[in-house]
Amino acid sequence: MARLARPEGAALLDRFRRYLRDHHQPVTRQRDLIAQVVLLSDDHPSVDVIIRRLRERGEPVGTATVYRTLEVLVESGLVRAHDFGEGYKRYEPMPAQAYHEHLICERCARVVEFQNERLERMLPIIADEHAFQHSRHKVEIYGVCRDCRRRELVVGTEHDR
């Protein structure tokens, strides 16, 4: 995932603060810090990663506060939660941009984002063929990434010697 441009991340942070005020929820320093980690992240952090990044910055935040804040971020539509089958969720900011899909490595858990114009055009057509009104979608492709395949080839070659 490409890191959001600073202005775009700041705009999402402002939208989050506005969302909290509009829904009569407190705008706290801890919520702001958690939102910053997620909204300015260049990957799909889990709760553990978010907590570690905050602690590395000298900002100890309780686990329950992280979970509650992530729940609000998801409710607000500013963040999307993903379950890539690892037993925990990962989070990503949702700026006003085109959809993107995910390739997930089943060996190393690497997540690669991609966009495909043909796929985007086909999904509504497929839905229409089944008399289904398309409103949104999520495509996740599971497999083994190039790096893991290469490592397996090297290990296999060394094992044969």
C-alpha cells in the first residue's frame, strides 16, 4: 500500500475528528495518536503493530482503547478492516480513491495491493448477468508470493545436494 500523501492523511485525520464531534464522542489525544498510526501507515497494521508503533514513539496506549478507536474508525468509513485468515484483523485507511484488491501470501502473510481496470469493469457486468445490483466488492487472492517461491526453490535445490 502506498503511503498517503501528507495532506491526504491530514484530511482523513480531520474527518475523523469531525466524525467524533458529530457523533458526540470525545476527541482525545489517544484516539488521535491511534488514528495517525493507521491513517499514515504504508502497510496494513494489526492491533499489535499499532500498539508497538505507539510504544516506540513513547506513547503507551491501552489495548482496549486501540480496539475501541479502530471500531470507530471503521464505523466512520475512514478505515477498512481486513481478515486475511491470520486469526487477527489488519487495518487500512480508505481515502477517496478507486477500489483496490489484495494478493495475500499464505506463507509470509505479505499483502500486495493491485488495481485492474478490466476486473473493475467485469464485476458489475457479472452482477448484472445474475440480476444483482452491484454496490461494492472485495477481491482477495490467496497464494504464494514470488519471494517465498524463490526461497522454496533455493531450499529445495540445497536439499538435493
